[in-house]
Amino acid sequence: MPVEIDIAHLARLARLDLSEAEMERYQAQLSVILDHAARVQSLEGEPEVEVAHPLGFVNAFRSDTVTPSLDRDEVLAQAPDSSAGYFVAPPALET
Amino acid sequence: MNSNELSLTAAAAQLRDGSLTATGLLESVLSRAADTEAQLHAYLTIDHQGAREAASVADENLAAGIDQGPLHGIPIALKDNMVTRGLETTAASQILSGYKPPYDATVVSRLRSGGAVLVGKTNLDEFAMGSSTENSAFGPSYNPWDITRVPGGSSGGSAAAVAAGSALGALGSDTGGSIRQPAAVTGVVGMKPTYGTVSRYGLIAFASSLDQIGPLTRNVEDSVLLLSAIWGHDSLDATSYSGKYPEPGSGLAKGVDGLRIGVVKELAGEGYEPEVEGAVHAMVELLEGAGAQIIEVSLPSFDFALSAYYLIAPAECSANLARFDGIRYGHRAPGDTTEAMMSRSRSEGFGPEVTRRILLGTYSLSAGYYDAFYGQAQRVRSAIRADFAKAYENVDVLVSPTSPTVAFKAGERTADPLAMYLSDICTIPSNLSGHPAISVPIGVDEQGLPIGFQVMAPALGEPIMYQVASVVEALAGFSARPEIAMVAS
Amino acid sequence: MSWEAVIGIEVHVELATDSKMFCGCAVSFGADPNTNVCPTCLGLPGALPVPNEKALDSIIAIGLALNCTVSPQSVFHRKNYFYADLPKNYQISQFDIPVCVDGYLDVAVDGDVHRVGIERAHMEEDTGKSTHIGGGGRIDSAESTLLDFNRSGVPLVEIVSRPEIHSAAQARAYAQGLRAIVAELGVSDARLEEGSLRFDANISIRPAGDSELGTKVEIKNMNSFRSLELAVDYEIERQIQSVESGGTIVQETRHWEEEAGVTSSMRSKEGSSDYRYFTEPDLVPMVMDEAWVDRVRGTLPELPHARKARYVAAGLDEALARVISGSDPVLRSLYEDTLRAGADPRAAANWTTGEITAWTRRSETEPTAIPLSGSQLAEMLQMIDDGTVSNSAAKEVLDGVLSGEGDPGDVARSRDLVQISDAGELEAVVDAVLERHPDAIVALRAGETKVLGFLVGQVMRATQGKADPKLVNEILRNRTTST
Ligand SMILES: [Mg+2]
Ligand SMILES: [Zn+2]
């Protein structure tokens, strides 16, 4: 089956700012890979989808105890922009 | 023989009988690196100062009678997708260039407390996505056996360093074969443990349900030693196994007499180099001669493994790499709005293979395609687990080539993603099943390029996997070392 | 034509655990920015989540309190969307197998009870906080965004109602009912002003009697019960007017503007959103077996609906039972002490919810400080019963006890409120009255019984209301029938 790919939509969902040329290239490569990947659809039978850990264990929890947090200066030292203990980002424009 | 050529076990012995110091050992490793890095580019960062301090502490402690264990004073290299506090960690991506993590990965703290000397951070395909280490944002690594060829990937830097002697052992990560395939094409031993036995805390995630850290070493015994130092339950990783761990080396001296060894029918034929198949076939006969019962096994679902992998791994990666948005760390591009800044930072920061996989994973998870792609891939994964379970009713281990080919030429497959993906055809099933698997060098082809032999075992089957691997190693008698043509650097 | 509003409400409840949902950072409101953060809740490369077991106990408790089924097995999913205050750019949440499903909450609006179905309650993590500066707080004119991740990873329970709410008043009652329950369970601080409860409403309208649903609009940013009620009311009206004036409703998210009292479109990208849910591979499945659920059930306090049933069984009518079972814990225990001291349930309930509650309001006293014991209240009710004091005098007695003048008996005596029940004493008073009103006797004998009331009134006045009315009536009858 020919897979249809809305590459612009994918780039938007993934927050990637791609040029027209890049989009064309990726679109072509994706359709080759997806055509091959579509083989999974010809698997015989309908085995249950396995969500369990390969070692089959469940219920891995932590007890509700407070552990030390990171030093703020060490954390903010890695930030591209920060001020007065905050990370700073450009405005969120909802459009 | 220079001390940088020693096995972990031999070096550990000499450190204790006083014929070798950790500092001396480190210096021979550092000078080997100085001689070879220009050709190999195995390392992204060599931590001269940190390593020298660790080495002298190791010497003082030993002198004071404090023995921190088998890795005490041993120079180990780390793939650069394991975070090291205060030491640049980039996962070979532009987006993390200059990033200094505020914490150590669990494997890193375990190595430190075991007295190991961390030499530096090795090169990889960006975010471990690749099979040649050519996808590094900071330039490719090359194969010590032929510097016009790739060292495999994504743990190519770790493999090259161990093969070249610029580390005695290294850690890599294996999501679809990224430890075993580079080990195979560089003539070293590379092992992927049972999923959940080595903590992923501090491993920069590629595909969380497949990623596993493991050792690259010069021989099987060293592999056992390094694995023993890093595995075990970690409360910081919810997928970390908290039950009883076997003694991985318990089968080392036992031989293969009476063992049932399954040869995987699906991992042969078209696309496999005759010399690789020939060497693997010869080793199977040697194993039979050593008393093993050889059984041909068919696992039909393996035919879908590669396809399923290239849906599942990118899907997880598309979410795992979403956090790189230019806000809290890493590269930030200018932008008038958060969204514009994020999108620009990401497209500037990620290389083509990573971008491709993010798009691929976004596709297979997106509305309307999920069931036909991601959902169906999960079914394949279940079928593969089922096929393995069925096979292990009749055999103790499964064997195959590690890689269908020997090391290929740099640039040969970069234009064709699908051809590149085929390099992992033999290794991917064990990632999808979460089972342990190891690659052992069994010889070289007529061009003198190493060939790897893969031994797969059921979950927590490390002892029997190592038992067979050590026999393979003995039967192969592989002891060749690469001759690296020195060029003035 | 008449319209029916169809409303579904999503409530996010912040749990009051010591540490966060997936890491050991402290949960604390109002700390310095980015001081309660670690690799996990900052989404640093390589960090991993480990779930807080206490938070799961809490959501199970909430589920049980809301009559939900606790799923035997449940898993976490990743909900993928990019936002500056979401560190991993996905939220660890739940999708098709939430911890709790299929419950309900009964809400009462002016006496009548309405059952609101609860579709699910699931576990998730909170985001950080964005402060948009430079634009008077308006998101779309901000010049930059300040990010604080102290709240990132705080455990959240999202409770999703079925679209079975039909008025703003019901919406408010539902939200208040949920708040009462999480407060009672002690699983949340339940402080709306600190955002520990947050409401979103999905609202649509349809012609009354129609069965299919109209286009729904999601309303956000209501931070008090009052603004929830106002916002829902406003939105219902807006939709009715736009439809009746020939417009159509567009599916969108609208923002409640507290000051302006209106909802306004957020121009959001809901249309293009695709959350790409998939099972969280960093976590293993959860199995909530009988033992676990029973352990949590064992820790539950008595909840309003159970308490109400108990009161009805004890002889209260529905309405009173609902009021008192939902009332302040201190008032409730006063009520129960009073019963234990042998008082009649109905009388005790009436006085507790009436006079005593009124007194706390008048005297601006916290219910915790009511200077009245159950046995004192019971004693007073007994005095009314056996005619020692009249109903009206009892109010004075109560006031005296509440002002610390001693037990009801002492107050009745010291304030001289005890009824005159001595026949001889009263006959004298009656005769005196009759002498002053001979014509009244004539009228009575002529059968004008309404005069009787007048005479009783005269006697009461002569005794400053202390005469026992029953007795006075008796005496008057005797006097006026015989000669
Ligand atoms: Mg939510
Ligand atoms: Zn944290």
C-alpha cells in the first residue's frame, strides 16, 4: 500500500523547522522506510500486545520520602537564559 | 607488551603485585590515545585531569591496603551518552554541545566507587542512532583494522578504543545491536545484558524499552568482570530488576559438552557475506566437535523484526528527544515565540538521521496510523518473544553471525538509510525480546577484517551465554591485534 | 424554544504527598523558584521516573469515595505535546486503563438530589509554572516567559465526570462535593486559591428533550466555585443567544475572564493537536489487587453519603440528614454527643443546624470553639420536653449556656425562665384577669371561643410568659363552664 505522509504536519507536531527542500527529502526517505516497515502488517495471527517487562515484574514504586534537590545555580548554569532564579523563554504565543 | 594491551584480569593482578601502578597504566593508555586519536577519533572528550587524579587516588588506596575491587585502577572509557557530573556529555549531538550534567549516571557512580579510572567519553552516532558512528555531529570514528572503514555503531568509539588499546574496557549502549555490531567489526567482545539488569538512570534515552548498557572488552572473562561491576538493582530505574541475579561467570570453565545449541535459520542467506557465513558455519562445527548438540531452529517472526524495530525505536525516540527544546539546557536558536525558538533550536541542533527518526516515530504514533504501524509492530514484538520462548524449550542458546558483513567503507551506506539499517538484522531480535546476547570475534576475512559470532540466551541466561562464549573464544583462538598505520597528527 | 445545557467537568486535584509523583523532590507551595527540582522533574537527559506509592494509595481512596471500580491492572502512558512549562514535552498520564473507572457523586441543589456519573479518575503529573511578563499578564502580549519547575511532577488526580450536569448550580454543587470529599480523605490541601483544585468545564446545549449532544466548548481558568458557576452560566447563555440569533457553536477552548465576567476564545490549536499516546516504557504495569484496595479501604474515614444513610436509619428525614451529614465536623460531633446523651434526633438536628449554627455566625465564633457539650444540649431539650421551659425561653437558656452562665438548669433559674406549673398560683392569676374582664366571660359562655386566646394572652402577660400555657387553658375552661 502507498503510505501517505503529511510531512509538514509531522514537522509541526515534532517542533522541527524544516525548509521545503528538507521536507521533500525526508518525505521521500520516509516513504521508502515506511513501505518496508509496512511489512509488519502481514504478520500472521493477532498476538496480544505485550506491555509487560521482559522479566515480567510489576509494581515498581518508591516510598513517599523527600530526597535532596539539585543546587539551583548548578542547574541554571546550563540554561541558555535565566534570571532571578527562573529559566527565561520567549513569549508563548498561542496561534 | 605495553600495559595498555593488558586484559583487565592481567592488569588487576599486576596492580596488586606491585609490578604496575594505576598511574603508569593510565599514562600508557593516554599515550596510546595520543598516537591513535588522529586516525581513529574514538574519543569526544579525554578527561586527562580527572583520570590522572582518579589514578593517583587508586594508587594511594591500594598502597593503604584499600582494595575497591576488580576494576580498582583500571582505565575504562564511557560512551558519551552516559551522563558524567561536570564533564561535558553530548550524545554526539550539536544540541548538547557544551552541556555539563549536574549528576552522574548510575553506571558511572558504580564504576567510580569500584575504583575504576574513567579515561573519557567516546564517540557515537548522534543519540546512538546509527550503525557506523558516521552520524556523530563531531565527526566520524574509524576502524583500527582499516582506517578507511567504519568501526560500526552506534558504540563505535568505545569499540575502536578497546580494539586500539586506548582503553582496557569500555561501556556502550545497545538498542538494536549498538554494542554487538561494532564489537564484531572491530574484533572485540561486546555484550548486551538482559533488559532491566543494568540501570538506565543517566543513560541519555534513545528507545527506553530497548536501550541497555553493556561492556566492550578484549575477552570474555573481562566482559564478565565489567558486567559484574555495573549490573544489579537500582531504585532510580523503575524497570530495574529487583530479584535474584545469577553469577554471570559461573559457567566459564564448564565447556559445551551436552549443551543444545540452536542455529537460527532466518539469520543467513541473502545479504550475508559468504566469508561471514563460512566462518560462523566453521565455528558451529567446532562446537559440535566439542560435544555440543547442534539443532537448526526456525523463528519465523524474525522476518518482521527489522520492520518492527524501525517503528518502535523511532516512536520512543520521538518522545524521548522532545525534551531538547532550548529552554533548560543545550542549544537555543533565536525566536520571537517559544514555539519558533523551540522549532528552530531543534532543527539546528539535530542531525539528519535523528530528524528522520523523530519524523518517522511521530508518524507511526499519530492519529490514523497508530494501529497499522506502531500497534502492529508491538504485535510483532510479542510474536518474537513467543518464538524465542518456543525455541528455548529445545535449545540452551541460539547462535548466528553478529553482523551480516564485515566493516564497510566509510560513506558507503550514508546515502541509503535502509541499507544502513540492515546492518542490525541479526542483533535486533534480542533487543525486542529483552534477552542477553554477546558477540565474540572468531577470525578475520581475507582482507584481515574481523568477523563476530553471536550467542543469544534467555532472560537472565548470562551464565550459559558466557559459558558458550568462552568456548567459542577458545576454539577460535582469535588473538590478532590491529596494526594502525600511524600518520603524523 | 427551551434549551437544555449538557455539562461535563474535569477536575484536577493536586495531592498533598510529601514528595513528587516520580521523584523525591519536596511538594511545597510558595518555595523559591526552581529550588525543589532534580534531574527527573526538570526532564534532564538520562533521568527516569519512579512512581510514588502514596499517590497511588490516594487515588484509590478517591476512587472508593466516588464509588468507582479500581482497575485490577493499570498502566501509565505518555501524552505528547510541547509546552514551555512541560519539561519533557510529554506528560506522564493515563490513557485507556486509568486507575479508577465508573463512579458517581450525588449532589443536592435546593433540596433535590441529582446523581452525576464519573467516567474515570486517573493519575498524572503536574506541569511547572509559567509567568508571562511584559504584557500585563495577557499571554499573547507577553514579552517573555519565566519558568519555575517547583510544581513540575507534583501528583495530580484528574477526575472526569460524565456529561450529566445540567445547570451552573449543579456544576458548583458537584465541584464543592468533590472538594468536601478530598478534604475529608485528607489526600489534598484542597485550597482553590493555591490551585490545588482546578476545574475545566465542557459545555454544550441542545433543544430540551433532544438526546444527541451539541458541539461542546471547553472553559478553562475558573479558580473559585463562584467563578465556576458564573462562567458556566455565562457560557450557557452565550451559546443559547448565538444559536437563537442564527449562529453556530464552534468547538473551541474558551478562557474565563474573571474581571470582565465573560469567556473569550483562546485561539488555541486544539484542532491540530494529536497527543500520540503510547505506553510509558520507563515504567512497569501496576496491579491493584484486593489486598491493596482493602488496605486503602481500611484507612477511609466515614464519607458524607455513608453518614447520611446512618442518620436516616437513626430516624432523621432525608433533608435534615443531608444537611447535618454535610455540615462542619465539630457541629456533627456535637450532634452525635447529644444523641448519645439520649436526645431526640430530630430536635437535636434542628437545634444544631438552626440556633447553634446561627449563634456561631452571629458571634463570629469558629465551630471548633462552641462552649456547649452534647449533654448540656440534651439537658436543655429535656427541659423543653417536660415543660420546665417554653420553646422561646429555651433560646434564652441556650444563649446563657453559650455565654458561659453554666448548665441549662442554672441558666433557667438564674434568668428566671422556669414555667409556673403550680395550679394554685395560676388560678389566682386567672381569677384576677377574669375580674378585670367580666364581658369576656359572657362572650365565652356564648361560645365565642376566640376570646379564650385573648384571656390566655392576658395571663401570660401577667406572668411575663412564665405560665404553662396548657395549664392556663385548663383552668380557664373550668372557670367559664361551671358557676
Ligand atoms: Mg490532565
Ligand atoms: Zn524532582
